[in-house]
Amino acid sequence: MNMNQSNPIKQFTFLAIGIYIILYGFPFPLDQIPLTHEFFSKYVIALKEKFILFFGHSILGIEKFEKIQMTGSGDTTFDYVSIPANLFIAVLSALVLVLIGKTRKYAASFYQWTLIYARYFVGLTLITYGIAKFLEGQFPGPSFYTMDTLVGNISPMGLAWRFFGYSDTYKIFMGLSEIIAGFLLLFRRTAILGALVSISVCLNIVLVNFSFDVPVKLFSSHLLLFSILVLLPKIKPIFEFFMLHKPSSLGEIKPKIYNKKFKVAWIIANIYLVGVVPVSRAIGHVQSQKFRTMENEWEGLYSGFDIDSNRPWNKLVLEKNYMVLQSENGPKEYFNIQEIKEEGEILIKNQKDEKNPHHLYIKKLDENQFEILLNLGEKEILAIGSKKEKSSYELVKRGFHWINEYPYNR
């Protein structure tokens, strides 16, 4: 990368961008190394969180501002405040470094290293995203619960998740695209190609998140931004080659390594990040999805029960490891299936009563009539109804057709 070492404006710009990249990505890659989080990164994270809270309270004047733990959202108020807070630290740090005049020799090399950091951060994230597409975790296939929900009652995010979850073929395509882009970014010789693929992949992710109100808008936008920054130093030769049809060379992205010990450490880190981390993430994903593979011979949507004031629900869903009681207009009640015993006995638990499991007994009366006995603590509910299989839903039974004389759009 050509960088005028005597130009303080360029030094400041590249330092500020580089510091921001590291601040946003931290604690990566320390969170991928055993024990480092417990002994180091968690304390730095705690300090960073305190500063963001201070920035939100004192600088931005946000009242009742706190970090909500484990929300599943990446677009919380805390996440939004962290952006200007990180920018503030990055700009201030870069300004101080330029003013004390210690950046001329190392500014260009530092920025090159931060682009490598961005490559690995985006690359391993995309690989993780891609692996998830091959499992049930991110986009589950059609379930009784989702297929029985009115489309008008589905959130925009829920609609997108159901759309992507329907087709295994499309999920595989998305997963392969993300994995290929991720692995290309991890290697120096394929990094520019990886950035090009990553930009197209991340742009699609960003558009989905913004179009369907998926709360990962900030994170996906940063993945796109970092991919663009990786490509940016080579944009001139790429433009000359594709648009002006001139012969051009991308050159090699190779940062300066100052001594042999650092080189050995860098090689070991490369092997670990490229070889070990993707495999460990894949294993972790598979293990986290074991509960979804639970066999449940009583799967189905049970309904058509006789009207009974003692029973506030009119539908019962059994699928894999969970059960849902659904009333006509009231709230749904969720249970985890602990064990499926012989003769239709099922042990279930909900969040209200984790210690003592409840009992559900199912007995088949005839071809499509079932007797359901549900014991919820001291309350016993008996109901007789019918069972609906997945194959009876049009979404499942329609399937794929090469030939369609007329559009089948319902």
C-alpha cells in the first residue's frame, strides 16, 4: 500500500480507521483462544462497557441507559451508543499519536495489519454463518407451530426466517457462498477475490436485515464495511483492468514482519485461526443442535377438541423436543419435552415449574382420533381430538414441479 509517510492527514485517517476496526472486533481473536477470555479479555471488555455506559450517560445524555444481557439483538441502544463511543476513542487516539510524531515509521504497516485483522474477523464470521445454514439453528424448516400461524400475525423477521427455512437447496447455496467468501478472505493470495465475494454476500445480508427489520443491522453493516476496506487499497488496479482494459497488477498484500520470533508466532496464529477455529465452530454448531434431532413419534397438531371451560386451549402442538398449548385468542404456553416413555407417556416442563415435570398421556382411539390426558400439577385435563400431519399442509405436500401448465400461487 502506498502511503505518504510525511502526510499527517493520511496518517491520522488510517490510524483512526485501524483503531476503530480493532475496537469493534475486540475481543476477537482472543475469544477464540482457550483461557485468554477468563484471564484477560473479559476484564478489558468490562472496562470497555463501562466507558460506553459513561459515554451514553454523560456525553449523549441518555437516561436509564444500561446494557441488556443476552437479548439476541445486535441493535440495542447499547450497540448504537458503542459506535460513536468507539469512534471517539479511535479519533482521539489517532490524533494524539499524530501530534506526538511517532507514527511516520509505523502508520502504513499498522493499517495493513488492521486490514488483516478485518479479513480474519469477517472471514471467520462468514464461515460461522455458513455452517449454521447447513443446520436447523438459523433457518428451521416448516414446523407445525409456524405453519399454523396466520401470515398476518408474523413479524417481518419471522416472515424472512420462514422463507429462507423452507428451501434446503437455497440454504445450502447461502451457506456455501458465505463459507467460500470466508475462506478466501483468510489467505493472502485470495484475499482480494474473497473481499469481492464477501461484499456481494454481506450486501445481501444487510439488505435482508434492513428490509425485514432483523436486529443484526449494525453488525452486518460492519461486515460489509470491513470487506470494502479490505478491497479499497486495490480498487485502482481493479478499475483499470475491468473498466479501462489496461494491464494491471494487484501486487501482494504482505505486511512487514519485524523479527523471526514474530514470524513464528504469526505462522502459529495462522494455523490456529485458519485450521482449528473453523473446525471447532463447526463442532460447536453441531453439538448445539442435538436437541433438534429428538425423535418424537407423537408429532402433530392436535385440535378439534370438545368445548370445555376447564381447558383454556384449543390446540396442542407436539414437535421434536417441545410442546405448545394454544388458545383461540389468548397467549401460548410453551413446554420442553424431557422424556418420551412407552404407551404415550411424555414428561414435560415449563419455566414456571422446572423442578417437577408434568405428565402428558396420548392414546390413539381410531385412525385419527386421540385421547389426551394432561396433568399440570394438581390440574387434570382430558380431551379428545384429531391429529394433523405435516404432509397435510399445502406448503409441504406441494413440492417441486419441473412442468407447471399454470402458475400455482396461493
